[in-house]
Amino acid sequence: MSTLAGKTLFITGASRGIGLEIALRAARDGANIVVAAKSDVANPKLPGTIHSAAEAIEAAGGKALALKVDVREEQQVVEAMAAAAERFGGIDILVNNASAIYLASLADTPMKRYDLMNQVNVRGTFLCTQAALPYLKRSSHAHMLVLAPPPSLDPKWYAPHLAYTLAKMGMSFCVLGMAPELKRDGIAVNALWPRTVIHTAALAMIPGVNPANCRTPAIMADAAHAVLSAPPSAGTGRFLIDDEVLAEAGVTDFSKYAVQPGQPLLPDLFL
């Protein structure tokens, strides 16, 4: 399969950024997209809501269902999965994209920030996957994709921002455990991470980063499409890097993904 036409994707945090780009790429195939995010009302500091995302998805050729969902709330997640399945007849793909970031030292991390990152990133991934399982098991094209880095125990990633690293590595460890468990159900579980910093609203959380040294979210969307349009038997338990996925698919020119072509690119965290 090289298309996601007719497939239903449940994407957390899809109101903006990488999640929205993944949704729009699938929409161009004619996919059904569930936009599951908290952003129900416009925020002047963070553009995009579930409603504006749904409009963009339908304009791109897909079908959309906008659901206000806090991935920390079990009942909301369970009800959203049921609503998605009722609307589109099932769920084929879950993209665990929702993530919170706060880059600070141990001493400078408020506990409310620690709790938020671990509840959204790790618990949210666990909860959404658990709630999606009954529907994914019934799909003939079942994928779960987590936006998480290759797991690492290198202290250099923990010392500067321990709380965030714990939360992201927790998502990676979910992939390590879920992939072999769900393989018997025919569900592919993989992780995807960018080679470089991606220019999104979250960029403001990384001090000193010049957007000119970043790539656009389109590279993650194209890489996710390549992974998710392949049969689940193509591989599971993999920690994939965006440009490596695309290079394997035959892409040789990555300049189109640069915010400012010709400028040096800044490696993302954990690579």
C-alpha cells in the first residue's frame, strides 16, 4: 500500500505542528482523520484549534472529526475512541503525537511541569494505546506510531533537562514493550524522531534556536506517511529517523524541507 485512502487515523495533538502536518499528508490521500487535542478555542500565543485543523484536513481531501480530548483523562480518551470508530467504522492507525516540553534543570523544574510532561507524554501514550486496542485489533492495516527518540541512557541527555528526558524516554520505552506484545495481534508499533530541530510552536521552548537552522514539519509528515502506508508486516519495534526513512524511500534532495535552504541544520535532542 502506498496510500492511506479510506484509512482512519486517530492523531493526538493534531491541532497544530507535526501532528497537523501528518494529518494533512494523510488527508491528501483521502484518509479519515480524528483530530484529538485540547485546543478547542483559539489561543493568541498558539495558533490552531481542533476546528481549524478539521477544516484544513477536509480542504486537503480528507474527512475529519474534531474531538476535544485531554490525553490525561481516561474517560475522555475512551469516549473519543468510541466516537471515532462510530463515525468512520473503526480505527486503523494511532499516532501518539501529543507531548509536553519544559527544558529546565532539576532545581528549576516546578513539580506541576514534571507532572504535566509525564502525564501527557508517557501516561498519555499508554492510555491512548490501551483505549485504541480493541479497534486496532480489528483492522487489517493496524499501526501505532509514537513520536519519540531512540532510547538512550547517555547522561548528557538527562543532566540538562531531567524531567523532559524522562518523559520522552518513557514514550520510547512504551514502544519497546508494546511492539512485541502487540505483534501477535498484527499491530505494528514504531517510533519516529526528527534528525534536526523542527520549526513548530514548541520551538519557543528551546532557547537560542534560530528557525533558519531548522526543517519544516513536512519532513516528519512525509516520513510518517511512508511508515504508515506500508503493511504492518514491514516492521515493528523500530526507532526511525525522518530523513533515513525518506532516503530508504528514494528521496535524495532534502533541501525542500529546510526553513532556509543552505543554512546549517541544528540536530534535534537525543541524537
